[in-house]
Amino acid sequence: MQKIFLFLLVTCITFLTAQDFKPWKPQIDKLSSFEKHVLIDKGTERAFSGKYVHTTKEGVYRCKVCGAALYKSSDKFDSHCGWSSFDDAIPSAIKEIPDADGRRIEITCANCGAHMGHVFKGEGLTTKNTRHCVNSISITFEEKHKKLMESEKK
Ligand SMILES: [Zn+2]
């Protein structure tokens, strides 16, 4: 009996601790294995394989895990690097963390911690001198509704 109690206690503590480190855990079951590989295990999709690499439509890019708005299409540019590139993020939406490789800076969703890619500065590609190199599989694109765009012009 004591052993069972101890087992339950350890399971509980493990579960609670895991929740602390991975706030997006409740969504994990909804992700495909490749999405988990990139968003949680910080993997990288192959260059030019992402669905948004050449997307130029107007809209907002959201975190695949929690839905937070991260990037605006107006900040997207063609860097020819093979991944979706933005020279800015929506304020406070992205967190920059020194990468485990000791060289690069990792970018994650500030809301849930999901891995987006890396940020590179000083390349001189745009006036903002910044390139957020984002895996398409980490984000979802929400196209701006045409009617909304028309009403904004008035
Ligand atoms: Zn998120």
C-alpha cells in the first residue's frame, strides 16, 4: 500500500514539474510527430520545404501551439534563405534565448515557449537589420479578410 502511495506521489510531482517547464503540454496530443520535433524538441524543417516560405498575402502569423499572434505579413521579406523571414515581430510576442549551440539566438513564442527558429542580426538585409528565421510548421497563417482591408482604406 505504501509503495502505491509513493508511486502516486512521484507521478503527481513529475506531472506538476513538467507543467511548469512546458506550459503548452495540454496541446501536445494535437501535434503531429514532426510538429513536436520542431516546436518542442527545437528541430528545424528542411530549407524551402515550409509552406509559408513564399507567402506574400496580407495577414498575421500565429503560434501553432497557443494561437498567439507573433508576426505581421508587413514584416515578412524574401531573404532567399529557405525559411520564412521577418525583420520584426509583434511587440513582446517573441522571446530571444541564447541557443544551446552557444552561437545562435533561439526565438520562442513568449506566451507558451514553443520553438520558432532563430534570429540573426547585422546581416544588412533590411533597414531593421534583423532576420527572424522561422519554421513554417511552427506557425499558422491567418489571412486578413478582404472586407476588413477595404474598410480600413476608407
Ligand atoms: Zn505559443
